Amino acid sequence: MHLRLLRGRPILKWPIVLPPHDPQGISSAGEFRCWKKACASKLGIAGAYFSRKAGGRTWCHSHLEEKLLRFFDMCPFVVEIRTQYPSLDFEKFERYLMSGKRLPRSSIMTIDFMLTLQIPGCPFRVYHAVSGKPAALLDEPDVESRHMREARDNSTWGCSHEIMTEFDVTPVEHINHRRLLSYMLHTINIEDYVLPAAELARALLATTAKGTLNRVLTMVGKRHGWEQRTAYKIFGIAHFLGYLRWNHFYEVHRDKPMMLLK
């Protein structure tokens, strides 16, 4: 399965309700702890990032992973993000367990992202593993071997697997995701803005007004009694929830045209 190929216009239900753990017994976001901290990164520029779908602070080991994290944050199919997720060889784990020995931490492979998807028309959650890797490294034997092992191990419990590279999220789209998320920065209760986000989306998709993002958004916001800062916040939340979709061939910028997909 490829996340980019999913079709439809899902609306993210907020707050997200998750079970305490997944079918592997691993805790859901909020209680989940990354198996590799940022300090374990050997090559990439690592860091800690905030993600609502990850339940707060989470770790990324490279700039590519950060780009993917922001894409997943703004993808309404994704309801949960867990980074540096442990992938176990359960036969090996059982042997250690029966012998009374502790499984070495080095024997536990981690996957860059474990996503939980809610796909319209699908009655159950879908677990989808994503490995982020620079395109130039994909043909290296050790990388191919690792990805095959990731796909094999995750398929044993019904989890799909995908490889994503730096070309899956363009530089403009990455900037747009970060900017839209910045509009909703410091928003504590997103659920309080669900109805306003839907109202703003209906108004923006129906308006014939032309001009810059700032002009159109400020004008429509005033009609609803929102000050400019509030209108921008609701605009970001409307994208986060899936009520609005931006055309990522164009930059999200207050002084550039409003380019929504209709």
C-alpha cells in the first residue's frame, strides 16, 4: 500500500480515540516511548519534534524523517504516529523467553514510523509501517535486505510496509505543512474549533473572492466575527482535519494567492 495513492477526502475526527495498545501489545501514542532516542542517530540531523498525532514530543533521526513527520501530521488518513517503533522477531524472542534470558536490545530492529490509518469505508484500523530512506541508498544490498526484513516481519501481524524518500514530499509541500501547523500553534483544545473549521471551509470553497491568502482569509473571517489571528488558526486546523486541501504546487504565504483544491 502507498499512502500517496489513497483516494477520498476523509475528515479527521478529533479527539482521536485509540485502544491502549496495538495487536502487538505495543502502547498507543501518548504512552508509547521511542525505542531509539535522537542521540542514537549516527548520520542524520536528529531532533525532538512536537506532533499531536504522536501524543506530544517524538524523535526523528534525520531531516527526511522530519519532512515525513510533517506530511503525516497533515494527512487526514493518519490518526496516529509512532516513531522508532520496535519490530521483533517473535520466534527469537520466544527462545530467549523460554531460556530465561533477556533479549539483547541490539536484536530489536526499529522502524522509522508506525502509522495508524483510518480509511473511509474500512471498518477497522490499518497499521502501516514506513521506512524513510534517501533515494540514492535504496539499491545498496544492506538497505534492500533491511527493507525486505521489515516488510516480512510486519506482514506477520497484518501490517503493511512502504518505503518513502525525499522525493515523496517536495520542498514546497514541506514548507506548507510547517506553515499550516504554525498557524495552529498553541491551540490547546482542537475540538473547540471543529465546527468553525467546517464553517470556514464551506465559506472559502464557496467564495468568489480573489486575491492573496491574507486578503481572502481576513475578509471571510470578518464575516464570521473572527479576528485575523483566529481566522489563521482555524485555517490551519481546517487543513489538519481535512476540511481544506491546499494545492502544493504553490506556497502557502499570506502575500501570495489563495490556492485551495476544490
